[in-house]
Amino acid sequence: MTEAWREAGTVAGGEAPEGAGPAGAPARGTAAAGGAAAVGSPLVARPLALPRCGLTLRNRLVMVPVATAKADAAGRVTETLCEHYTTRARGRHLGLVECEHHFVSPEGRANPHQASISRDSDVEGLRREAAALHDCDTPVLVQLSHAGSAASSALTGMRPIAPSERLAPGAKVGHELPRVMDADDIGRVVEAFARAARRARLAGFDGVEVHAAHGYLLDQFFSPLTNLREDAYGGDVFGRLRITLEVVDAVRSELDGRMALSVRLGGCDYRPGGNEIEDGVEAARLLEGAGCDLVSVSGGMNYYTRIDTLEPGYFSDLSTPVRAAVGVPVILAGGVRRIGDAERLLADGACDLVGVGRAILNNERWADVQWRRLERAHQDAGRRR
């Protein structure tokens, strides 16, 4: 599917959605620095307006969620966490920042010092987190997550829950088996995501991302490796994705019309008996139909890595057919180390936005350095013409 907004670099007909300002305008809370790029400029420098909401991104680079463990022991946002984001975004060379996974309920906490979005009292700290990025003129989403069987009673004080009494591949030896979720548990989890979305809205985020990848709870439902249910939440792709669709619907009901909703989709497990690429494509179509503004393609029960390739954009074998099947922007991350990698993936049609995680985590000046290299290369190319 080729959408007009993809060809134009903005939205259909070259016009921004209602309330977004003129096509190519910087995003809400952003300035024009590094903004609207002329035709013929590098693809990564071109702005993109999300066709379903009023958010416009100055360029195609996304800082995707990577856990930092910089919250305090109670899961509260710290100044250290805020500074982590400001040092990476203050150069205004990122089109979007997605803050790391925040747990939506205490039982779904994955790690010590993971940030919480599970309590109304979290809103004050979350407001500082969002403001830290807005002060850098950069739009920001917050990722909502429930760890499912990846949680532990040693951390949460509660037995982990999951779709089936089965651990995800790669779980530590001796990790406790989860309790199988019943209908009440499912309803409670869906409500927890919805309440987390409400807190994100109150805190001033530009949107949220639902984490349905990397072996966490929603991915555990989607993968046939961990979902052995015989009820409405198991079986075929639609059944296994049902809880995620319910979460998306509940989350959307708590967002205002100008907030973006992304799903990080573990579309393929890359393991025998797991989800295959066609399952991920079908899931992406269903998520688009449920009202997602973005689909962020990643791994499932292989988590966020590939053992068979280190090629930049190593989930492009999944993102390319997903992009062809849906009409919303697709984010691709995985192994992107240089801005030239991003340019190639965009030129190949593998995605609409390129996510960078570990490279930015390890080098706070990554975006600034890479953007200067891009500008020099573009200037040199112009002189040669």
C-alpha cells in the first residue's frame, strides 16, 4: 500500500491534519531547527506528519525505548533519568523520543529501578520527564509495559501472571512458573494500561506506545510459543492478539485527539513453532484497524536481537511487508549505528521512521555527530552536481 503522505513526506495531499499547522511545520512543542527539508534533501531529514493525529516530526530519526534503570527504588522519575533524555535530545536532531518502558501495574514490573506509570502519584515525576524533552523542542511518547511472566515475586511480592503456565524462551533457569490469567486478570490488565494512558495525558506526553514485543505480557499472548489457551484469547492470530487490541481500544479512549498511539509489535519470533512474518503482517493490519498511529516493528520471543545477522535494520525482512500492508507509518529499529544506515533503510522502503537505541544509549552525542556528518555529505554532493 503506497500512501500519498509517504510520497509527499508529510500527509495526503501535502496538507497537515486539522490542528497540525501547515505541511512541513515542526511538531507540537518543537522548533524549526532541522525541520522542513526540501525535496532532494536526504530522506532522513524530511519531516513526517502522522496521518491520524496532529503530530508532525521534524525528521525520520526516532530514539526508541531502551531501559536505563535510572528511576529510584520506588519507580519514581529522577533528575538523572530526565537528564539522560535531555543530553541526547538537546541538539534538536531527533524527530521523536520514546521514553523507556514504564510499568502499568506493580505486578508487571520487570526490573528494579524501572520507572512507574502505575500510580496517580507518578504524574508529577512523569510531567518532569515529558517537559525535559519539550524543553529540547522534541515530541515524546512514553512506553507502557507489563512484564507478565518476566516479572518475579522476589521483586513485586506477587506471583507473575501470563496467558499460560509457560515461561518465555530464554527465561533464567529456576524462574518461577506464572499463574494462568483468568478473565478478571485480563480485564484488570487492560484497565491498568488505560489508566496509565490517562496519566501520560495528564503528564503532557505527546502520546504513548504499547509494548507488545520482547517477550513481555502482550507478546506472551501473541506468541504461540507461550500462549496455549483454548479460549477467545488463544488460537489464531486474532485470538492471540485480542488482549492487545483491547488494550489499544482502552488506551485510545483515554488519549485526546492530538496524541499519538504506537504499538511496539513483536511480529516474528524467529524460532521454530513461533510467529512467522505473515503473522506479524496480519497483526499489523489488525492494529491499524484498531486505531494505531504507528507500528514499531521488532522481535518477539527472540527479544530485540537476531542471532543470524547483524545487518543494520535486521528486522527489515518483517518491516518491509508490514509497511506494504498498512497505511500508517512504520518504525524500524535494530542495529542502526550510523545515519547512513537510516538513509539506506528509508531508501529501500523498509520503514518510514528509523529507530536508534543502543547507539544513542552508549553515546549521548550520537545524533549531533551523525547529523553533522549527514550535512557535510549532502553539501559535498551538492558541490559535485
